[in-house]
Amino acid sequence: MKIEKTTKIRELLEKEPEKANILLEAGMHCLGCPASQAETIEEACQVHGIDVEKLLKELNK
């Protein structure tokens, strides 16, 4: 799966649940929150002050 800025958190976790650790390590500690499930990777990064390009690089390794 190619993970992009527009990928929804829910979609990512459904298809590649092992990536949750990367999100948690980056500072996204609200993965279980219903609101976060509908957010895109880019939106979640904006909320948490995370560099989206750096996170995408890590997620797509």
C-alpha cells in the first residue's frame, strides 16, 4: 500500500495495523479516538505538529 497525505488513518490501520507503532512514536497518541479515524495523514500531522513528509517517508519504508 502506498501511503499518501490523503490516506485516512482508519484506512491505514485497517490495511497495515503494524504501522500504528510508527504513528505512536511520531506523537499521534489518539489513534483510538473516533475523530482521528476520519482524518487524513496530513490533517493528523497538522494537528500534532508533525512533519508530514518525514512521516510519509517512514511509513512507506
